Amino acid sequence: MDFYVGGKLKLESAVMVRNGNALQFTGKETKGTPLSMLGFNLEETITVGATPRDPADVDKAMELV
């Protein structure tokens, strides 16, 4: 899945896993460079986490995978 934050693409081809009452997303983050107009970007694999206010939302999210 692609993971967006504030309407901006944060992670491409992310994998979601449960970690207790939190969700972890691991995927590729693309960073622009001065040569981005030529198609040269840097990619880094990162992991970000999210903890919903309601733990039941973690169960609902995991039902989607």
C-alpha cells in the first residue's frame, strides 16, 4: 500500500504490521535531489509507527491485510 501523511505520499509499497496497540509501516521514501528533473532521486527504506486512540482500530486495520 502507499502511505500518505497530510495528503502527501510518505511511503511507497509499504507493508503494515501490528506491534501491540500500534501499527508499523515499512516502505520506500523517495527524496528529491538537484537532479530530480532528470529522474535521479534517492530512495530509503524506513519504518514509521502510528498508535490509534482506540485500540479496536488496530484490529480493524489488520483485517484489511
